[in-house]
Amino acid sequence: MASLELVNRWPVDAASAGVLRRTSPADVTLAESVGDIERPFAWASITKLLVAMAVFVAVEEGTISLDDQAGPPGSTVRHLLAHASGLGPDSIVPVATPARMRIYSNIGYEVLADTLALHTRMPFTDYLTGGVLTPLHMSATTLVPGSSPASGARGPLHDLLLLAAELLVPTIVSATTLAEATSVAFPGLRGVLPGYGRFDPCDWALGFEVKGGKLPHWTGAHTSPATFGHFGKAGGFLWVDPVTGLTCASLSNRDFGPWAVTEWSTLADTVVEEWAEAAAGESAQTTHRLVTADAERRENEAAQAAQAETERHEREAALAAEVAETERREREAAEVAQAEAERLRQEAAQAEAERHEREAALAAEVAEAERREREAALAAEVAEAERREREAALTAEFEAERRRQEAAEMAKAAKAERRKRKAARVETKRRRREAAEAADAMRRQWAMAEAVEGARREREAADAQAAAEAAEVARREREAARARAGAEAALVARREREAADAQAAADAAEVARREREAASARAESAFVDQHVVARPDERVQESVGVQATEVDPLTRRAAEAGRKVAAMAERTQSAVVRTDDAQTAESEEHGPFGPGIRPVDFWGVCTP
């Protein structure tokens, strides 16, 4: 078991391997194994061997033939199995003509599976299970659902070794079929062995890669050129050397790479070296058995050939008779067929003529219909153009009318605006005129009010002076009454003086009254003319002076009394003036019509 110990040194996490030996033409034994042979691994392209075995089972059942058309034009089942159909690696589009070069094709095996399903009228997975896996007791191996038939199998090394045993000693297919399947198909084609490069020739059997003269090779240098098998990208392989009767298989969980190129060939050479002597010792016995079996096989084949020859002569005689009868019938059939062909030809000619006539009529109808359609389309276009022109004209008219209306409305609006502005100017002038007139009236009323107020004040001053004079007279009378009791002698003189004084005062008062009336008249006239009112004290003095010059010289006493009365009147007038000044200040503060009432308010209320 020294050879398989190499597997334990591979740079992988998990791997299993096994070696089978053919100990007799019908017996295969497990020479050695390493690792867990029941652990399932992905098989990748080793799956193609299962597809090939399913095809061989179908061929022997007569369901399909290796020469049935499959794949691109000119390709057969045989071309697809040998990677010689011309299909690319993963494209359904062919890149070469069939049998021109070896192109490793995954899509070709998918086409094979579809072709097999079509011929067997059942899903490929079901046929694979019933035709290959179940008969070989490969119960732990399945085609993963949804995966490619070219690379989707998964199973343990145990099942892969069962397939290897089938390839050493076939049971589900004949040895003849297996021999054809493992022989080079379409020899001399150049191609590429994945992972190893281009080879010319690149030998390949029907599903199995054949070592031939390829070096370096994954089966090592010590295996025979007849060695066949397959390896997968998932890190597994299976090879069979029919010369030494050895087969080796391995599965791992690391993808194919440079490590596999070195380790697999080293393992193959070690296995061959370890088991070559045992295989050579058993080879002599095997050869004797094979010679004896071959002699018996040849005798049986000779007897079968003689019987077959006799049967062939009988079949040839029967066939000759059948051929003669067939020829007679064929002649009769040919005559009938010729007559029928003539009749059919005439009928066909007539039908052709009728067809031509119908086609001509139909063409004429089609042409007429097309003409009518064109005319109708043209008429429709013309009508549509006219309608659009009318619509455009109406639209233009409507637009022009709208614009005219808008212009008229704008003119009306402008005219109305001008009228409004003119009316506003007239109204403004009228209001200004009315305001001026109102101002003039108010000024006149104010001047009149001021004149009336001045007269009122003068009358009030005169009334106050008269009241003062009357009070003075009363006071004097009271003093005289009080003095009469004390001085009877002076009473007459005093009465005379008082009478004279009274007369003079009366005269002076009369003069002052008249002067006041004259001054009032002059003040009213001057106010109207000049809006100026003279001071009453000046007029009084002026009038008193004039009156004094006009007094009769004989009445000096009266004049003297008048001067005294004038002095008293002046004092009274000063008091009145002061009172008038206070009232004037109050009037200027509150107006002549009372607190809070302005002249404009007064005239606004009083003016109707």
C-alpha cells in the first residue's frame, strides 16, 4: 500500500483513492484504497463517462445509433462523444465542421443528453438512473438537479470504483461495445487536452480520453498507450490500463491545478510499478486462459459462420425471388405511377394555369385595391389639407376679429380714461374754486365776526364806564348824605359843587358817549376797509381833547369836572382794556367762539 500513501501528502483537505486489479476475465478485486471511500465528492467532467455509458446501453437496446444525426449539420452521436462535432466548449454555435479537429465541448454532451431523452422518450436523469446507476449499484451517486449532464454528478469513491470495475469487466454492455467505445475515434485529429496543452494527434475515444502518445500525461509515463479514462476540474480522475489490468480512481475537494499535474502522474507511475510484477505473474495464467477461451470462441464462431452462411444462401434465394416479384411489382407500379404522374402533371399544369389566372386576377384586384386606397388616401390628404386651410383661415379671422375687438376695447378704455381724467380736472378746478370761495367767505365772515366782537367789546367797555360812573355818583350821594348831618352849613356849597360836578360829569359823559358812538362807527368803517381797529383809549383821549377844546369858556367848572370824570373814565378804560386784553388772549387761545371751537368749525356748522 506504499503507492496510495502518496495521497495523504497531497495539498488537499480531503481525498480518497483506490486501485482495482483484474484477476480473471470476469473478476475484479480491490487492490488497495485510502481515505473515506463513502464520502461524496463532486465529479465534474468525470460525469461524461456516465453519459457515454448511458448512450452505449441505448445503442445496444436499439433505441439510438452512434451514426444518428445529432448536434450541428453533419454531426452524429459518434462525433459528439468524441468531441469532433465542431461545437465550441460552451457554445451551441459550431466553430468548425465535423471531424476536422478535436474541440473539447461541454455543450456537446448536453446535446447528447437531450438527444437520448428524445429517443428514449423519458428524462435523461431517469434513463441514466435506470440504465447505468441502478444496474451498477451506484446508489449514492446522483446528477445534481439543475446541473449540466456534462459535469453535474456527485458521489463517493466507492461508486466511482464500481464504474471502474465495469470498464475492466463489462456487464451492462458487451465487450465488443466497450472495445469500440475505448478505441480512438476519428484518428489523427489535433486538439487541446485541458490543463496540458495542444497535442497532434489528440486521441480520444467515444467518451474516454485515450493516452496514446501524449506526454506529459496525467496517467503517468508507465501506463500503456491504450490507457483510457477521464479527469474532472473538481479534483478527481479515473483511468483504466487494459494491458496491465489495473485501474485507479481518486476524488478530492480541491480543484484541478498544477498540483494535480505533478501528483496524479506520480501516483499513476507508483501504482503501475507496485502492481506490475503481480500483474505480470498473473498475466501468464490469464494469457493461457485467454488462449483457450479464444480457441473455443473461434470454433464456436466457425460453426456459427457455417450456419450463418447456409442461412445466408437461403435468405439470398428467398431474397432473389422477392427481388423478382418486387421488380415486377415495381414495373407495374412504375407504369401506374407514370400514368398517375402524367395525370398529376396535367392536373398540376391545369392547376398551375388556374393558379396563375387566380394570381393574375388577385394581382389585378390587389392593384385596383391599392390604387383605390392610394386615391382614397390622397383624397383624404387633400380633404385634410383643405380642412386645415379652412381651420387656419377661420383661426386667422377669429384672431383678427379678436385683435380688432381688443383694439376697440382698448380705445374705449383709453377714451373713458381720458374722460375720467378731464372730469377729474374739472372737478379739481371746481373744488379749488369752491375752496377759494369758501376761504373768501370764511375770511369775510371772520372779519365781520372780528368787527362785531370789537364793537361788542367797546359797548361792554362803555357800559362798564357808565356803571362805574353810576357807582361813583351813588357813592358820592351816600357820602353827601352822611356829611349833611355834620355840616349843614357846608351842605349848600357842597351841593352846589356836587351839582356843578354832576352837571359837568353829565355833560362830559354825554360828550364821551357821543364820542364813543362816533369812534365805534369809525372803527367799524376802518375794519371793513383796513381790517384794523384803533385802540379805544386813544379814541377816548382824542375825543376828550376835542370835546375839551369845544367847551364853552363860561363852563370852566364843568370842564374841570369833565377832566376829572375823564381821568376817572381813563382809569376805568384802562381796567376795561386790561380786561379786554385778557379776553383777547383767551380768544386767541380758544378762539372767539369758545374753547375747542375753531372758526372753520363754527362756519362749517353755521354755513348752510
